[in-house]
Amino acid sequence: MKWRKLGQIFDFDKSGFNSDYVGFAQAPQALVFQDYVRIYFSTRQRTVNGKFVSIVQYVDMDKGFERILNYSAHTVVPLGKLGTFDEHGIFPFSIFRHADQVWGYSNGWSRRKSVSVDTGIGLAISGDHGRTFQKFGDGPVLTASLHEPYLVCDPFVRMFNGAFHMWYIYGTGWKVFQEGHEPDRTYVIAHATSTDGVNWAKEGRPIITQKHADECQALPTVIQIGSRYHMMFCHRHSFNFRTNPANGYRIGYAYSDDLVDWTRDDAHCGIEVTPGGWDSDMMCYPHLFTCDTKIYLLYNGNEFGRRGFGLAVLESEA
């Protein structure tokens, strides 16, 4: 893969969103229209008790990705009811067209006491071209199970060969890495399939090789080019990743010819952090999409997308 960076295309602080939000434009996901591209992301809102919740919003950009044409000023996806899996936030939000609707798979967050969060994957459906979404139900369509007892999150869903395919992550455990610190989580990428997009069969194994036992793999995104499937994802250390850039998120790459066996090949990812600037310490939450015959990569930079997101265009692939 060979990517050309187009720079930071969205700066939350200069976006025009109201002051109810406190920054962040995390996990950008594109929905392409005839004359523009809608980019969904999760921003943060502070509640009365000082905690944050993640809220889905979007911006509409011209196809040159130079101008914001419109932005959401309404509730795109409502948060969950008291006690539900998405009570405290939705991040990320994976969207695609299905029939005459837009389907969105949400990663719902809820707070816990012994560890910081629990997560599950929900479904919401839009009948107004992605302006608003109504939940399929109050519960998740994919969640923790007998052999995946921790976090289940970060869905990316597409249809290939007449079936729904979901790439997601599940936690392998929580661990206190250093005395006096809160537990941190470790997670890996997995795969599930469905005939209806609601009832899912988990493959039941990690599909991407870990570099080391404490590596976290997050937010897979998959695109088909010719007969080969390409996956981008992000990876980091489980501990000391917030303040140590060497342990922070980087973009990883894998490929498959059958959607079953994946070969990890980070050396040919084709994109790296930039010395100095908005993505110099971190690159995370990638999203692959096609627009007018070109393949693009959306991603967040430093501080997990606090300032916004950037874009790269694919120039060649082996």
C-alpha cells in the first residue's frame, strides 16, 4: 500500500459545533452521496456529574474535502436508556447502505465500578438517508459470551458475497500493570457473519497475529480491491499509551484472499506518523472508503482525535 497524506481536513475547534461539546472527533466514518461525503464521528459532552459521554455527530464535506457544507445540529443516534449497554456513549459508529436504508452498527459504552467500562454492539437504522437513526432495540446484537467474556466492541460491517461480515474486537482481559494505577484492557480483532445483520455467528478466534501479548488491536476496516481484501486497523501497548508516544496507536495492515485467513504485513502499511504536527505522536481509528474511483483513508491523530481527523488517498497497491 502507498498512501499520500492530504492533511488534517477537520479541526473540531474550528468546526462551528456548539459549546456543549468539549472537543474530539473520533473514529470518522464516511457515507458517500452524489455531491458530497458525510463523515460521522463521536464527540464528547460533559454531564452534570463531570463525566463524559460520547455523542455521534457528522459533517458534510465537498468531494475535494476542502469545505464543510453542512453539519449536524440534532440528535443523530440517541444514547441508551438507564442501565442499557449504550447509556454512556456511542463510539465508534459504523455505517453503510443496505437496500433503501442506512444501517449503523454502534459501539455502546456503559460505566462499571471495578473497571472503567463495558461495551456491546448495537444496530440502528435510518430511513432519512442517514440524518437520524432509530435503534433496532434497546439491547446489543453482539456482546460478551462464554468464550469472549470481556469487552465486545469496534464493529465494522460490510456485505461480501451475499453475507454480512462484521469485524470487531473482544477483550482478552483486564490487568493492573503498575501498582496504584487503574486496570487496563487488552483486546484483539475477531470476525462474525450473519444472514440478516441481526443474528451473528462468531468465528471464535483472533484473526490478526499479535506482536506481543499486551498488544491491543482496534477498529478494523476492510475494503476489496480486485480479488484481495485489505484491512487497516490500529494497535498500541495496553499500558502507558496515553503519555508515551512510543506505546501509542499506530496503523497496522493485513490482507486476505478468502476473508478467513489474514496475513499481517505492517511493513507494507504505507502510512506512518508525520514528524511534527497533528499526527506526529499517534495515528488511530482508520476507515477505508471509495469515492469517485479513488480509495481514501480517514484517521485520527494525536490525543485520540481530540483536534479532529485527517485524510490520505491511495496511490498504489501491490
